[in-house]
Amino acid sequence: MFEFAMLLAQTADEIAMQAATSGFGKLGVGIGMGLVIMGAGLGIGRIGGSAVDAMARQPEASGTIATNMLIAAALVEGVSVIALILMLIL
């Protein structure tokens, strides 16, 4: 059983190396980066829109809402930067 698992792992590694050298790996990274950037943009846009809507409903809490909005947007941006770096490394 162990030999079969090693054979499968070796075959999967050879397939991954062949895909990476043939250009499909770079294509996958490009598509992944595009998806990460689109997701981060949509997320930050949604955070901003919701914050502006909340400020319009309760103007007295606009300072707290703006602070929370900036923290949430920074967290989304941080996660997207980490994902982009990991895609470049791998």
C-alpha cells in the first residue's frame, strides 16, 4: 500500500512540474491573482457602501462607523496581499 501511495505522489509531482514548466501554472496564477483582486475590490466596496449607508441612518455614530470601516478594509486588503504573495511564491 505504501508503495502505491509513493507512486501516486511521484506521478502527481511529475504532473505538477510538467504543468508548471508548460505555462499552465503561470496561467493559473494569473487567473488566481485576478480573482483575488476582484474579490478584494468587491469586498472593500461593499464595506464602504454599507458604512456610508449606516452613517446616513445614524449620523451621530459616523466616527465609530468610519473607524470600523477602515479596520475592516485594512483586514481585507491584508488578506488579499498575503494571497498574492503566496501565489507568487508557489
